[in-house]
Amino acid sequence: MKIIRLRDGKERSLLRRHPWIFDGAIAKGGGDAGETVRVESHAGQFLGWAAFSPASKIRARVWSFDEAQRIDAAFFTGRIAQALKARELFDIQSDGRRLIHGESDGLPGLVVDRYADTLVAQFSSCGAEKWKSVIVDALLAQTGLSRLYERSDASSRVLEGLPEVTGWLASSGKTGITITEHDWKLSLDIAEGHKTGFYLDQRDSRHKFAAYTRRLGFQNVLNCYSYTGGFTVAGLAGGAGHVTSIDSSGPAIERARANVALNGFDAGRTTMLDADVNASLRQYQKEGRMFDAIVLDPPKFAPTVTHAERAARAYKDINRLALSILAPGGVLFTYSCSGGISADLFHKIVASAGIDAGVDAFISERMGGAPDHPMTVAFPEGEYLKGLVLVKRVGG
């Protein structure tokens, strides 16, 4: 068993059971890509068993902090079983759900989503890649499903020195799938959609938006970065009079249009725009157009903390514009899925946007990812999605 020894003082995060070891923390030692190594403190104290990644800034990811643990097929079978059992604790009103959420489930670099009868897996670290065949067998055996598609095309694969890989790992067939979420249906494509095919993490936010729409009677709704129309369908399900959806992807807009039809809603209650959100918001402001409710769910502006300053300006600009065209008493659902933007920083950005727009708003609720995308106390980086529900003050 190969050993990596940390620099003096660099063991503190591991003693708090944080699973990442950065390259600068290692004094000596190494291993092959994905190889399990023993991690020791500068004084030789055992700290954990980790998967080594020679190309990544995150040079090793801890599988286990238990010295007696063996990292073998039984280990992965057990971890997957624990993850599936944990999902039984959560209220998930959908047949689309996240089954394994990387570090939060003790399986760094592995994401597995279930869409109806199909599994989609993403292997984004050297360790997960090395154990792929074992993981695939365990997933199929424990879920009882036969269809498993790989979407290992995230940018993090490049950082690990791994090529992008997509395709069927088990079975084959069409990649278009329809899932049920709450009281509506949503179609997606696991081969072409974002992430593993869809934004399952916004499930509870979509349900919340439908409830606000129903309670407050929104008539004129704007869904920005609408993707395939999840919030659009939610707004219509809540009784919105009209929903305008904007996305710069033509195929996404077409899928959103199909999802509206799939749920039996009148297409006349929608406007679908293949357009730039920022430019559209500026045009609405110029025209003096106002909306009862606005959703801002942009793509990841800041993948890491190093991108935070530039991303903060982008988040501030779109929130300033949205608040300026939100009717008094209207509601803004605004989000950041950037890991480099903390919840506290996002709050400050939105507050600054309100000041620049000359308006004030109540924070009605704070939103996060659905519970099947858990954050653990030892791994706060798992809180990548954060949101605020704002009610614009009348007269301010």
C-alpha cells in the first residue's frame, strides 16, 4: 500500500472528516491514477484511505477515515446501499431523483441519478473511474434496473486528466425520457440535457413556485434561463395567466414548448423566446414592462472561488434588472448554482442589486437543493445551490 504524508499542520481538515486533500498539503508520496493510498499526518498518524489523482489540484479524495476499512468491491456495494437507504428518509415526489451525491454519500466523484426506469451515472474523479465496473454492477443489482447511461462529460474530468465519455453502460435504446414530478410531467434527454439530463435539484423550488403562484394569483410571469421549462410548467400548474420563458438555447426552448403541451396547458398562455436574458431584461426595462413574478435560475457563473468577483458582477446585474421590472408586491425567485459563491455572498450581491435598482424587498424564504442532493456538516462545499425568494416592497 502506497503512502502519502502531509505537511505539518495540514491534517486539520481531515481530522474534521473533510474528504479533500490538495496538492500543496502533501509533503511526499503518491500513486497511480485512482489508486488507493494510505494518508498519514506529518507525524505518521493514520488519517484515511484515499483515491490518488496525480493531475488534479485535489490530489486525493478520501474514501474512508476508518483504518480497519478495506477499499474493495464490498466497500462500494455497502456505500451504494447506504445511499439508496438514505433516500427513503426524504420526501421525494418524483420518479426522477438523485441516488448518489458524491462526497455527501461517501463516494467522491460519483453522481448517479434515476429517471424513471433509467440510471445515469457521472464518474468525475480518478477514484470513481477506477472502480467503475464494480459500481455499475452494484447499481444495477441494488436498484433492479437494467438501463444505465454514462454522462462523464463534466469539465471536472479534464482537471482529473480523464477524457470525456458518454454512452450506454448497460442496455441501450432511446435517451428521451418522461418523468413525473409532483402533479405534472417533464420530458428530458439523458444524452443531450445539461448535467445528467435535467435539474433535479430544483424540484422543491418548482413546487414552491407553483404554490406561490396559486396563492398570490400571478398573472404575468417571467422565467429567465428557462432551460426545458420546469418553472414554466410549475407556474402554469399554479394558475399563472401567462408565462414568458427565455433561454439562449433553441433546443431547450423547443423542449419547454413540448413540456407545456405534455401537461395539457394552452400554448397561448406562454411566450417562448430563444434570446439573451440580459438583453431581454434591459429591453423590458426600457419598455417599462412589469411582471408579477420572475425566476432567475442562471447557469454556473463561478465554478470556483477564483471566478467569484467576475461572477458577482454578472449576478448583480441580472438581479438589479429583474428587481427593476418586478411589480410592487411581486415575487422574485433568484438562484446561484455556483460553488464559488457562498450563500452569504449571494445575499450581499442581491442586496447590492436592490440598492442599485432603488428598491427594497423582504426575504420570504431561503432555498437550496432538493433533499436527495444532501449537504453534510463535514462537507459544506456540497451547498452549491442557493436561492432567495424576495417579495418586493410596495413603495420601495
